[in-house]
Amino acid sequence: MLCLLSSACRGPELSSRVATTAPNGSAAVLTYHNDNGRTGQNLGETILTTANVNSTNFGKMGLLSTDGLVDAEPLYVSSLTIGSTAHNVVFVATEHDSVYAFDAGTFSQLWKVSVLGANETASDPVGGCGQVAPEIGITSTPVIDPKAGAHGTIFVVAMSKDASGNYHQRLHALDLAAGTEQTGSPTEVAATYAGTGDNSSNGQVVFDPKQYEERVGLLLLNGAIYTGWTSHCDARPYTGWIMGYSESTLKQTSVINMTPNGSEGAIWMSGAGLAADSSNNIYFLVANGTFDGTLNGSGQPASGDYGNAFVKLSTSGGNLAVADYFTMFDTSTESGDDEDLGSGGGLLLPNLQDNSGNTWQLAVGAGKDGNIYVVNRNMMGGMQIKQDNQIYQELDGQLTQFQNGGGVWSMPAYFNNAVYYGAVGDSVKAFTISSAKLSASPASHSGNTFGYPGTTPSVSANGTASGIVWAIENGSTGVLHAYDATNVATELYNSNLAGTRDQFATTSNCKFVTPMIANGKVFVGTATGVVVFGLLNP
């Protein structure tokens, strides 16, 4: 159902703070956490600065109202022509299986489309799993290709349930200017893979759409859309799937299963996106599941089971294949204790030089065991049988541990030689980088801590100037925090400082919610829409 530029599309006027000037700036946030490295940094933010982000000048401007919970990070395109007028547009997807386009300046609704099929509803929480509730529709952050189709295309994955009780997972390609389905859209998600693991038959593991949900942010890479699949809680049978689709035809081009001869190993990462490098390799963290400790001559699991591992996939020739991996020496114990690595997301650091002039290509990830793992992307470390992890760098116990009420259900951000983490029950911690190594302990940390599920920071800056770390705190009343990126002990703003003026309600489970910053505004997903923050008197 499509609603385009009609009076019925438009919400009520929100406040006198809404800007009515013509579109300006060239901001674009087209994918989860800003780029395929998932750094979370917007380096072109010239409006918000460390001088004007304070409770006097900055605050809540309004709400982009939606028909359901917003778990996906909002996306942003500047100067998009809709109905013969150029707009700066915010794209929002909901768990009610709707996609919206809003004008970022006036907050008016430009179009809305439901991606449900005939006589369908959004999915129920399968098996009573409360991780996404009360309905499951679009959980993962979509991805935008502004050059695909006549006006650009937004790709989304949606779950639904039909009148006969059957569950569906579909990949949709929607026109940016109108929300209409592109040619060949949608495509039904289905797959098989050689193996004898969970839900296998005649030597093939079968993808059952009921058992899975797409939560990780979509990846657009070299003309393909990549999806990753997780379970509903730990309700077996399930295994770990990555699938690729042609962005031009939406036909499936590649499939790999991370636990084909075992079980579990979901691609969870608390909504973080699959990451990719400039050589078209994909990186991600696999959740608790079967890991085959019997290694072949290449040091890889003989049965192809990579549960609880940091994995690098090659996409050479359009095929998905494991190129490298890292897992802890005690990986089976951690999986058995539900202390998995895959609860958090991975981040690719920019090329770094050490003091000897050597260049390093690194990735960083953390999960529930409280350790930060830094891997060399060209030699990740595999598995060591002895009581040691042979990786580039390991920071033990620097984040709160699951067994102590903590753990990572989020991902870090990167800015100007620093990595920012927000674990459960922990502060936002900044680890600075020197000689291609993270500092052994935080260089600074916020004065407040974050309850479950911790926080995924984002960063805005003008080049390397006016760096601001943004973070969402969960609770009956959500809190948007802004810290000076050079020292996160300095809090510039939080949404409680002005009494009730800037307060808002978070989602029931905001482990997916990531603040998006573009063109002088901060966008935060909630249970009823997207709260917009900005300068009150621009």
C-alpha cells in the first residue's frame, strides 16, 4: 500500500523548531554505521560542533511518527527529487513492515509503503521469543544505492506471516522517489547448503524462513546485496547463513553456511552490519555454535563449522568462501556458557602504520567475555590448541563480562585514532591508537554507565575537528548523550538536562538502536517513530 505526497501522508505540524528552509548540504548516510567498514563516523558534519551542542542551543525538535517500532538505523539522502521538488530525505523502516520517506527539514511524510503481501501481517515473535516484540517486520538496517534504478533504490528485508500461518522472508528493492517495487522485486528468500546439521535432509541443510530473522545491517558490495541470518532466541533448529543477491535482478548469487554439519552459529551482532574491505572481502562475528576443533591442512575446521568465530569471507568469482578466521582457544567452553563472540559487531580500522613504518590492516570485535580482539585481516590467527590466542592484539577484561552482568551487545565506533566501546553496565570507553595498537586501557571514559544492552556509539565531526560521540541509553525514558570525542569524560549534552523538554521513550529492547547524524540533526529510533534532535535556533 503506497501513500505518496497526499495530505493523508503528512503528519501534524510538530513545533516551531521545524526548519522550513530549502535543502542544503550534501550529507548521505546510505548504510549501517555510515560505511562498509562500519566505523560509525560522519566526517562531513559542519553544523553540530562541540561549541553549540549543549542544552541551551540543542534539543529535541520533533518526532517522525510511524506505525511500528523502529529498530533499523534511519538512512539519509540529500537533494532527492520527489514530486518535482528537491528534498533532504530520511528513510525509516519499521517492525510493522512499512518503509517511510520523510522530509528532513519540514518533517512532512513524503511517502509510505507497506511491503506486506496480500492477506499478510508482520510476523509474531516466533516461539514466544521476546528479543523482537510484539511483531517482527523489518529489523535490519536497509541499504541504499543512489545510482540504481531511475531515482535510486533502497533495499530492505522483511518478515511476514500469511493467512495460512506460513512465514516469509523477502528482499525488496524500492524506488527512492516513490517507494514502488522495482522490477523483479520482491524475491522470496530460500536456500539449501550441503551438510548434515540442523534441519538437514538428504545431505542438504534447508533454510526455514520461520526459524530465522535478518537482523544484521544489509551490505551492498560490488553489485550484490548480502544478508546474514539469526535465530529467534536460541530456538533450534538453526544454523548460520550468509546469502548474496544481485542488486539488479534480486536473484540469489551465493550462499554459505557457517555450521553446515552442526547447529547454532547465528549471525547476530546486535544489528551491526556485515563489514567489507576494498578487496571485496566480508567480515563478521559468528555467535555461539558448533566449532570443529579438528583442523585440516590449512588450519580450518575440517567439517566447515565456524561457530563462535571472527570470519573473513572471500567473494571472488561471485562465490562465498571462508578465507580466514579467528576463534578463542576455549571457544567450545565459551559457546557452552553462552559467552559468545557473536553478540557484538565487528569494525574495520583504516590502514594504520606502526613506528617502524609498517602498514597494518586490522579489524576489531568483542562479545560477551569482556575482551577486545584486534585481528590482522591478512592473518587473523585461526585457532590455537594451546592455552593462548595467537592474534595481533588482545585486551583482556577491558569491558564488562557477561558472567558479571555485562558483555557486549553492540559495536564500537572509530574516529581520529580512537575506538569507542559501550558494554553493558559499563561507561563509554575510548581506546586510543598509537603505533597501530590500541591503548592497553581506556584513555578516557564517560562519567555515566549504560545498562542492558549497552550502547553503539556514532561519531560526527568536521574532518578531525569538533568530534562528538553520540550514544543512546536505554530505559523507560531514553537518553541521548553527546561527549567530546577527544575526552569522553566531558559530556556536552544529554536529553535529561532540560527537564522533560527533550525526553523520549526508547524501544522495548534498544540493542539495535544506533543514532544517525546528518546535516545538523541526530535521528534516534523509538517504539513510535524517529525522534529528531538539532539546533533549536539555527
